[in-house]
Amino acid sequence: MALQRPPLLILCFYLLAALHTTSDAALSSHLPQAIDCSTSRNYTSTSAYAANLNQFLAALPENAVSRNGGFFNGTVGKGTDTVYGLAMCSADYSRSDCGDCLAATANSNANGLSNLCPGSITVLAWFDPCLVRYSDTNFFGTAEIGTAFAVTRCLIFFLT
Ligand SMILES: *[C@@H]1O[C@H](CO)[C@@H](O)[C@H](O)[C@H]1NC(C)=O
Ligand SMILES: *[C@@H]1O[C@H](CO)[C@@H](O)[C@H](O)[C@H]1NC(C)=O
């Protein structure tokens, strides 16, 4: 079966990343460039989804950086508690910076996604060195939301 990565999202992300200048401040804080946290349905901190999400995020530096050359999609859990997740590294940051960025998303303090998007089941978060997306529904191969988001970001980028 052919691998169907969201090509426009990747292209746009790499393009933006290549045009974006590296700043030490952005590197040390990993403030999100853009973030979309769903609020229509929330998970609770003691749910199976929360546990699966923590496991997914914690494994991202290893899965995306060490094993897959800067791109990873995968699932954790079963049935309605399944986390479908995707991570990408930006082209103009080192893999080490990307690993730090991904590790920070799992952090329960600072810029962890549990703080930035508390309870959100569906999230798309773009930091300078890395991008993370997850949901309880399978979006692999159906990149509409991510693509629209990336294109919007591209337009905003080029217009400002
Ligand atoms: C989900 O959580 C957000 C942020 O705390 C809140 O604004 C929103 O109303 C919640 N949604 C539901 C359906 O409870
Ligand atoms: C990753 O996404 C592709 C489609 O883009 C899908 O075929 C594949 O099953 C996904 N990988 C995992 C581990 O879910």
C-alpha cells in the first residue's frame, strides 16, 4: 500500500520552515507559531485517551527523530480511546532541536500540550522546530484540515 502523506502540508511546512529564521528565543521557549485546540469534546485527565496521548507524545522524539527521519504517524490505544498522531520536523532545525521541541510537547509544565490545549481531543500545534497533530479519529491520508491550516499559515506568512 502506497504511503499517503499529506504532501501539501509537508511542502508548506518545509517551505515556511526554510524561510523562517532561527532565533535563540524561539528555540529555548518553543512558543507555538500556530495552535488549534478543539473544544467541542474534551478528555479528562484520568481517561484512557489521556494515557494514550501521554504515551504518544512521550515517544515522539524517538519515533519521529531517531527512527523515521523527521516524520512519524502512528496510533496508540484501541477503539474510541485510540490516539491518531502525526509529527514532523522542520527542515532548517537540527534533529536535536526537533527532538527537544517534541519532548517539550509531552512536558506537563511549560509548553506541554496538556497545558496549551487542556482536554482537547483534536490538536494541531506548530512550533518552529516541530509540528504535532493528534485526534481520536483517523486523519491519515485525509489532510484537509491540516492542509487548509498550513495554506492559511502560508498566506498569512506571505502577506505579512
Ligand atoms: C472543553 O474545554 C475547553 C477549555 O477548558 C472549554 O472552553 C470547553 O467549553 C470545553 N468543552 C466542553 C464540550 O466541555
Ligand atoms: C500512516 O499514514 C498512512 C496514510 O497516510 C497510513 O496508511 C498508515 O497506516 C499510517 N501509519 C500508522 C502506523 O497508522
